[in-house]
Amino acid sequence: MKTILAVTVENKPCALSRVVGLFSQRGYNIESLSVNRSPGKEYSKIILITHGTERVIEQVIKQLEKLINVSEVKNLTSTIHEERQMSLIKVCADSLESFRLLCSQIGRVFHVLTANQEQNTVLVQVTATEDEMQNIVNLLGPASILDIVSSGVIAMDTP
Amino acid sequence: MINCTGGDLLMLALKEEEVDTIFGYPGGSALHIYDAIYRQSEIRHILVRHEQAATHAADGYSRSTGKPGVVLVTSGPGATNAITGIATAYMDSIPMIVISGQVPSDKIGEDAFQETDMMGISRPIVKHSFSITDPNEIPLIVKQAFHIATTGRPGPVVIDIPKNMSGPSASYTYSRAQSLQLPNYKLPAQPTGQEIQTALDMINQSARPIIYAGGGIVLGEASEELREFAFSTGFPVTLTLMGLGAFPADDEQFIGMVGMHGTVAANRAMHHSDLIIALGVRFDDRVTNKIEKFCPNSKVLHVDIDPTSISKIIPAHHAINSSVKDVLTDLNKSIQEFDRNSMKSSKWWQEINEWRACYPTSDYTSPKDCGQRISPQHAINAIYKATKGDAFVTSDVGQHQMFAAQHYKFHKPNRWINSGGLGTMGFGLPAALGVKIAHPDELVICVTGEGSIQMCIQELSTLKQYNLPVMIFCLNNESLGMVKQWQDLNYESRYSEISYGDSLPDFTSLAKAYGHEGICIQNQSELEDKLAEAMSMRDKVVFVEIQVTHDEHVYPMQIVPHGSIKDIQINKEECV
Ligand SMILES: Cc1ncc(C[n+]2csc(CCOP(=O)(O)OP(=O)(O)O)c2C)c(N)n1
Ligand SMILES: [Mg+2]
């Protein structure tokens, strides 16, 4: 079962490594990880994706809650939530026109950050869910992707 | 107090926590702290001979008193030497404070002399850890560390102190930490009425109940409550290795230890029960044997202070995440009208008593057909008698440990002190040292093997320095007996690396070289007299080597890895 957890953790030395270390120590896996400081700077929010049976997920949550620096663990999978991932992709197209055409076929908003006319390469930014992102990458085709870098998934429960 | 160094702040904060003893070993990064130790007189420092021993001694101190043991080591090798002892304490949930020196903060990360990442290395084996970034934080962090170590499920806490945080370069004013400031530290709530009622319903509906209690009873100081609960209900009681002493071994409701080397009766009773009342236990693999075959018809009522222990291995039908003491207190209030007599005369007890009669513990302890050689089980029985069953017993790890657990009958909690979770050879002697510090007037003995004792034997010197008369009983079978047993059972007796040739030291001379007494017992016929001789020297460290038979196996033994809890080998030939 794929599970997205939102973990609020105090900004203390070692706090992140305690969270991440817990996973390797207990044989759980992290598929995606994204961390950033909350506005007050006293806390950080960690969004992570893990896989496991219901029992394992229950243990993961309890183990996380037990960490002294962790203030809250939310299982977003069990609530209605929005999730997003951002990718920067360097694409090589036959021509920029054909790339624009491809983009419109894919039906997503690609922000073109830079375009190199001579070499027909563009650097684009795209935001999507994890599944959609996989789809986009498939449609672009591995042959035309020169490089790709993706953020961890971030997520939030809907109001 | 004004004009304090960071080291002074540390000592004052430790005094605030009523620390009377530190077990430690000095070195560069800890020197400012050692200077602060020198300049005060209320806290005693015990200089061990190896940092591992400092942690085990603090551990023994803690297990025998319930108070956290305190360790002080230097950075680098001092810190890494402490790791085994921290892991040992962690696995058995023992409250401990480990203060490690660290290189100055501006040197951290530069591979400075004796630098090691203590926060990183210790992270998976501590309940929590702190690194000091400002000496002014010391009083608060010490307070937090003690609180974390001793509350909830206890455990070791590390405080890493860079050298410049403890030194005299600036002076500070000590002010006691007022509030804890641990907003995110969660402790379990009191049990609710509904939780207690559901437990009572399960208890009332059960025809074949069993109380399965463990280290949580000892740590949670709930032995009295357990005894009352058992008395009111008349239910059979089994204990884990860690729980021994939490219920008196000579009580007729005690059916023996559960698990790998537990009694047939206890393991069968678990298997055939319809209700397991699990109190302060964690369904360790050394208890359950194969999970898939675990107690097929039993409901599980699980009480534990640690939420992660609940349903981790065996799903609980009803769980109460509170302290066992609180839960038992509440249960005891409601259980008064329980018909304990009809329980006592039930078919369930009849069955259990038949198992008990069929496979009595005494089968193992009578002198065996081994001529003049002494069997280790018999040796433990003789030690039990010689010490009148009233000693603090520390143990090392191996066959002798299991024999001690099986045949030394513990009647009180905090008396059986062994490394159950990590199984750390070398634990016994330094742990006995720590117990003796805490209980100078009590009889403290260490049951060990000729393998284990050599892992921390240097502590004989510490015992001498501080005049700590503990009695050491070394069951010498001239091999790593427990390993040999597994090689007999699983590797057709291919004995790979379990003996020392003829290199074993003469333990009697060795003990004497350290300034102690040494006694060697070789024959059955001299066992009792020589034990009595040892007991007559209560004011000395006496190293008693007992030469025991070489081919003994620990039985009963669960059949691993595919057996259920009740599939048991009872001697070299028979399984039941
Ligand atoms: C530090 C450590 N290393 C290895 C082991 C594995 N081990 C478990 S029991 C044992 C043999 C112990 O020998 P001894 O102390 O002579 O006790 P005996 O079993 O012979 O009574 C060993 C090597 C261990 N538990 N701890
Ligand atoms: Mg041995």
C-alpha cells in the first residue's frame, strides 16, 4: 500500500536523520522525500512516501510519533488531499514547433525556462502528480529526454 | 552559583537529578568535565578499566535500583567503546545517561584527533540524544535527558559535549532548569474505564487464561500489583527471561519461564490458552517461536507503555497503551469478586499441573550420572542454596545464563540482571560492579562462563580499587557452550571455533594476581563445602571456578526455526 505521510518535526540537530534513519533501521522504505522549514522556522515539514502492509504502516506511524522531535504525523493517504511533484526536463526536439505540438498533445502546461534554438533543446518545468509525471515522461519518450530532475512529492490535505 | 565552567554546570545539573555515582573513563575531550569532578565532592566517580564496563556497570546500577545509571566517556574511542553497553541498555529498556566528550565545536567535521560522530553512531540505539551548542543549555538538557530516560518506556540517552562547552574560557551562572520544554514528548495516558471494562469482559469470558508478564513489570515497578492480580484471579503466571523475579518463583501459580528455554508447562499453557494477558512484554522471537504457529486459539489482551510494542509481532484483540502498574491497579479494584477457587480447581489448572508433573524442573538439577563431574544445572542449584536464594544475580551470556534463569529461583524483582535483548557477553562482571555500588551491603554474585568472563575480566581491577566484594561463579565447560550446542543441533557437531585449546588461564591464580581470592571446584563431592568456603569470605572478591561437564545442552529447548511455541526438545533424545 502506497502511503503519503506528513511529518512535522522540530528543527533540532539530528532530527531529520532520526526520521530517515528510522526507516533504514527498521527495514521500511522511503520512495519519495521532501523537506522544508515551516514559516516559523521552529519546525520542518517532511512529506514522504512509503510502501507497506497496513500493519507495517501502522508501525511506521507509531515509531515516527515516538521520536522525541516529532510533533505530528498525518497519514494523508487516508484523507482527501492534493499532491504535486515538480520536474525540470531538458528535451531535445526535431524543432521547437514540433515540441510545442507534442506539449499540446500531452495537454499539460510546460513552462519553457530556456530554449536553445541552434541545438533545438529546451529546458522545461512541469508540475503534476506522481502518476501523471510518469505518464508525461513516457509521452515525451526517453529518446528525447536529455536530462531530468524531479523533486520529492509534496502533499496537503484539502480544506 | 556563579563563576561556573560548563563542566561545573554539568555537575550541578547532575546533582539536581540526585546522581550519586558516575561510571567513567577520562580522556582529552572530557578533561574539563573531569576537572569539574575533581572540584566537587558529592558525586562519586568510579574509574573502570574499559568504557564498555562503564556502561554495563551503570546498567547494573540502574536495573538493581530503578534509578538511571550515569556514564562519562571521552570522545572517539571512549565513545565507541561505550556503544555495546548503550545498545545493551537500549534493547532491555534500561534508563541510562551517557555523557560523551566531543572535539571542540569548531573542529567538528575536520576528522580532528579522537573525533567520532557520536550522535550518528549512537542514533539507532538511544531513546534520544542531545548535542550541546551553548553551555547555558546544560542544566535544561540534563533535566530533559533524565526525564526522557526514565519515563514512558525507559532507555539510554546520550549527551554529547564538545570540549569548548565544558571549559573555563567563559564563566556561567548556574540556574536550575524550571520547565521541561519537551512539547512533543508523548507519554501514555491513564487507562480509561472502557478499556478496563473490555479487559474485564475478556477475563470473565476466558476458561483457559494465562498471565504472560515480562520486563515491563520490573521496570514499571508493578510486581505487587501483578501478585495481587494473580492472587485474585487464580490464573497461571509465566514470566519472560526479563521478567524473572517479577512474580515469586516459589508461588504455586508460577509455571516457569516461557520461551526458547522455558518450561514445557509454560509454553504449552501459552499454546493452549484461550486468553493471553500480556503485561509489559513484547512477544520477542525468543518467546513466540514461529509466528505463524503462535497460539492459534488465544485472544491477546496486551498492556504496554510503548505503543510500538503493541501489535508489532502479534496483533492484539484488545490493547491498553498505559503503564502496567496503572492498568493492574484498576483491574485489581474491579476483580475482587472473581471466583479464584473455581479457577484453581478448573480443568485448565488440572491440565497444567499434569504438564508440570510430567516435566519437572528438578529433573535437570539433581546430580547426574557424570561420575565426579559437576553438571552446570546442579551447580546453579547448589549456588542457589548456598546464597539462600537472596542474592542479586548478574549473568553473562550463554548456557550458564540459561541455567541460571531456569534454576536460580527469583522471588523479588530487580534481582536477576542479565542482557536479554542484545545478549552481550561481557555484561556480567561490570554489571555486578554497578549493583554492588548501589547495594554495598547485599550479596551480589555474577554467574558467568569461561568465555564471557574474559570479555570484561579487566574489571577485577576496578573491584579491587573500590573494594567491591562480589562473588563470581564461573561455570567452566572449556568451550563456548551455547555455540557448541547449536553446532550439535544444526551442524552435526562440526565444532567450528568454540574452544581455546589449552590456553585457558588458571582463574584462581588470575584472581589472586588481581588481589582477590580464587577457588577451583572440580568434583561433585567438594561442591557444597567449597561453596560454603566461598560464602564465608563475604568481605572479599571471590572468584569461584566450577569445572562442569563439557557436553551439556540447555533443555527444554523449543524446536527452531519451524516449531510452534510448544514444540520442545526435552533432552538430547526426546521431543514432546
Ligand atoms: C559479544 C558477544 N559475542 C558473541 C556472542 C555469541 N555467543 C552467545 S553464547 C556464546 C558462548 C558463551 O560462552 P561461555 O561464556 O563460556 O558460556 P557457556 O555457553 O559455555 O556457558 C557466544 C559466543 C555473544 N552473545 N556476545
Ligand atoms: Mg563456556
